[in-house]
Amino acid sequence: MPAHPSLLLSQRARRATALIACLLLAGATLPGCGSGAAKAQKRAYKADEAVSKERLRLIDEYEKCLGKAAGDVTKQAGCERYLKSAEALQ
């Protein structure tokens, strides 16, 4: 025997209410999660940028050191510390 029509309507209304409540809860929660992820991503980009700048600075120092060494093998060997430091930042 089929259910009474008023009983079906109340079940639908309860389901709709539950669905609306879930959507509202998700809508209130998810934007906060997204902004935290965006901030973390921004910090990661800034950290990567800082590492890249430091690496370029070390390479510049290495090139200056080689220019000052002017063929002196001992001085050129001393310049290797800049190159090794730059390579370590990769």
C-alpha cells in the first residue's frame, strides 16, 4: 500500500531542510579553508623567491671572485665556495 501523500511531503521537506543545512555549513566552512591555503601558497612563493635571489647573489659573487682571481688557480679554488653554496640552494 502506498504511503500517505502528506507523509511523503513531510519526508521531502525534511530532506530538503537537511540538504540546505549541509550546503550552508559547507559554504561557511570552505571559504576559510581556501583563504588559509592561499596564504600558505603565497608564503611558499615568497620563500622560493628569496632562495632564488640568494642563489643569484652567490653566482654573482662567484663571477666577481673569478674576475679578481685573474688566472690564479689558488684564488679560483677559493671562489668555489660561492658556487657550491649556490648549487646547494637548488
